[in-house]
Amino acid sequence: MIMVLEYMSEYLGMFLGALALLVIQAICDLSLPDYMSDIVDNGVINGNVNYIIQIGIKMILITLLSAACMIVTGYLAARIAANTARDMRADVFKRVQTFSNPELDKFSIASLITRTTNDITQIQMLIVMMVRMLFYSDILGVGGAIKAISESRTLSWTIVGAVLALVVLIIILFYMVMPRMRIMQTLVDKVNLISRENLEACS
């Protein structure tokens, strides 16, 4: 993971821009419930149609801003992931070119194909998900927790308990998934090996 972050550091400007847009998107999304409550309390109850329209227009503009941030963030995440994958493939290819025949036999051609195609593609997808979803959920969670605690101190223990339960669940899932990922890696190597043998036989 540290190596992936080193590659991503080449595109730090785009990454920071994506984070800034995620913060803006989270602020927009967290503000919408307040506007909805305001409409009910000051508009619907009092029968003030003009007030409802006024706040409704603000909500539409905030939603459009949030959507724009989401679209640009998706573009930046895709650019970061694609550029990082390109750099990693180039470096892996250069490294493989320096291997001797015994080293090639040690890794096997099928395994090297997997690492330069499937593995780097998985890293590329991970970067996109990390920028678009993981960081956004963290920012939204922290903002929501701060907002909830500021509204009611009694909610703090409930939020802490929920966060701890979520962390434990993530750790359990991580330890359950990793062995299966290694098995999948071996199976993909075998698929590449069989595909390569079939192609050589056809040629």
C-alpha cells in the first residue's frame, strides 16, 4: 500500500483537489436536512408558500453543486487511477525486462502476466473507490458525528459505539477476505497459464 501511495504522490495536486471537492460535497449533503426542517417549521406549518419556494430553490442549487462536485471528483479519481496504473505497468515491464531466465522460471510467465494486468487493474479500481467512496464516507461520517453531537450530547456515546462496531466489522471482514484473495490470485495465474499454453498450441 505504501508503494501505491508513492505512485499516487506524483498526482498530489489532483488528489488534494478531489479531497477539497469531497469536503464541499459533504457540507452540501449535510446541510440539506437542515433546509428540509426549516421548510417544515417555518414554511409548511405557517402556510408560507413563498418561503417554501425560496428554500426549495436553495436546496436545488445546493444539490446541483453537490452533483457537480461528485462528477468532477469522479473525473479526478479516474485520472489519478489511470495515471498511477500506467506508471506502475511501465515500471513492472522495465523490471521484468531485467530478469534472467532462472528468475522468469521462479515467478512463472503466467504469474507475471497476472501482476502486470489483473493486479494493477485491481489497484486502479481500488484507487477510484478510495477517492470517490472511502474518503467521502469518512468525511461525511465525521461531519455527521460532529453535527449530531452539537445537536445532542447524549448521542455521543451512541455514535462512539456505532463507530467502534463498524471498525471491528471491517477488521473481521479484512481477515476473512485476504485468504480468499490469495486463492483467487493463484486461480488467475492458472487461467493465464492455460490461456498462454492454448495460444502457443494454436500458433
